[in-house]
Amino acid sequence: MQILVQIATGFIGIFQKGGTVFVGLVTGIIPLLIVLMTAVNALVRFIGPERIDKVAEVSSRNIFLRYLILPFLSVFFLTNPMAYTMGRFLPEKQKPAFYDSAVSFVHPILGLFPHANPGEYFVWAGIAAGIIKLGLNVGDLAVRYFLVGLVVIFLRGMLTERITALMWARRPGAAEETAAEGWVEGAETAAAEEVVQDSYPGPTIPREEGVGEGTHRPMTPGEDAGIDNKRRSTISGEEA
């Protein structure tokens, strides 16, 4: 009988402990999250979603902004999981790297801005509880966690972008696309040469006696490139 009483007491004790934790959340972190979420939503409304989208679009043009500023802005303003929608401003080859950076930042930001990922706040709360018991400053940990997170997401973004580029080149049809791009570039060059030849035949240049008159025309892009290559090879031979 005593064993059954102990089992029942322990079973009820689990739920009592859960209720105590819940009361602590209600009087502690939950009001903070509500206020933060309200403030950030109001800030987004004041700034305007279209302006935030414009900043995100500009940030996607530079590798440092793309894997540092853009993930931070996405997680801070849109929170998890809507932050990943900012990847729509990036080319297909860079979207995996942006996702890797953004998803890796949803935890480091919790120490300073818990509204960004309230569903996983327990990750930060568990670490902070140990720091508090040791009598250390939680603020220092939050700042360091945040800064290290920025370094990590930048490195992950660059690495994932490189891996994606390698995988992109190995996918089926990559050779055909490369050949098609080369064909298009060659067609554009040929069209430019035809335009130069047809549009301006060049002025008439008088020649020596006994030789017919000739015309001078501008060099085509292909001829210009050939002369430059020949000039470089000549200079290299003289230096050698």
C-alpha cells in the first residue's frame, strides 16, 4: 500500500511542478513576449512592410549583408518561421545559404530579443538558469551568444553557398544550360559585329597612285579582342 501511495504522490507531483513552472512563465516571460511582439509589430506598421522589403532587397546584393544583415532583419521583424520568406529576393542558387543562415540565428537572438522565436525560448531559458545559479551576469551571456551567432551564420552562409554552387554544377542538365548560355553570348557578339559592319562602313581613304580607293571601318568586338590577345602575347614574349 505504501508503494502505491508513493507512486500516486510522485505522479501528482510531476503535474504540480509543471503548474509551478507555468505560473512562473505567466508572471515572467509571457508578458515580456507579448509586449515585445506588440512593439515589433507596431514598429513594422510604422516603418511600412514595403520599406522593410526594400531594405531586404538591397541587403541581398552583398555577401556580408546577405548573410549578416538580412538574416538578422528577417528574424527580428518577421520572427520564426516567417523570416525565411525573405529569401524570395535572392537567386535560386543563394536561397539554401540564406535559409541556413536564418535558421541558425533563431536561437542566438533569444537572449536579447526573445520575441523572435518564443516557441523555442526554453533553449535559452535552460542555459540562463544555470548561469543564474552560478551567480553570473545573464546579460553578458546574451550579448556574447548574439555576437557568436552572427559569426556562425556568416560562415555557414558562405559555406552553404559554395556547396550549393558545386551541387548546382553537377545536377542533370547543367552542361546543356552552360552550352546554351555560351551560344546566346556568341549570338549576341555576332549580332553586334553585324551591326557595326552594316551601320558604318567608314570614311573613304585615298591611296597611292595606281591603287583604288578604300574604306576604313571600325573594328568589330571579335577583331578588337583578337588584337588585344596578340598584343598581350607579344609583350609576354618580350618580357620572357
